[in-house]
Amino acid sequence: MNFNDIYWHDSYLEEITFGASLHSDKRVFKIKVSCPDGMNLVIVFEGYYSVNINLNGWISGTDTIVEANEEVVKVVNYNKEYEIKKYTFITCSGRFEVIANGFQVITDN
């Protein structure tokens, strides 16, 4: 599934979790969303490099995603240049970004 083909607008941001995988030493960042078309998705970023979260808390209701996109960025590490992906989510309460090699979509219906 292509990240930019997912219908993100007005999807409910149900859950954000991150930590180590039980089956490896990889770091895992997950978001759970409920899409307007009725699909429930879990997006898994395994082995992420960076997560930057700037969200304000909601007093009531659920935060919704206004837009999300994927872009390729270049980073330099030990004098080598790499291309990795940056995933940016803009929500009603702020934004968050994930830098990772890729993602996996799990349907949760």
C-alpha cells in the first residue's frame, strides 16, 4: 500500500505507541487510525530513526488527521549520504513526524 494513497483526511487518531519489539531489538512506532471509509488501520514504523511529536491534549473527543504525507529526505552519517523517508502527520491538535526506512499497514477490522 502506498502511504500517500491512504485517505488520511478526517481519520481519527486513536492511539500512538512506541517501544521495542518483543521479537527483536528494533524500535517500533505505531499509530492506530479509524478512517472515514470505515477501515481501521495500524501503521507500523519498525526500526524508526526519529520521532518528533508536538500534540496538544484533547479535553474531549478524538484528534483527527488533517493531512499526512511521505517524502524522501537525504541524511549524512559518517560521511555517507543516505535516502530515507519522512512521514509527516498534521492533526487538529498539532503535528508529528517519523523518520524511518518504511512502514507496514495492518488492517484492524
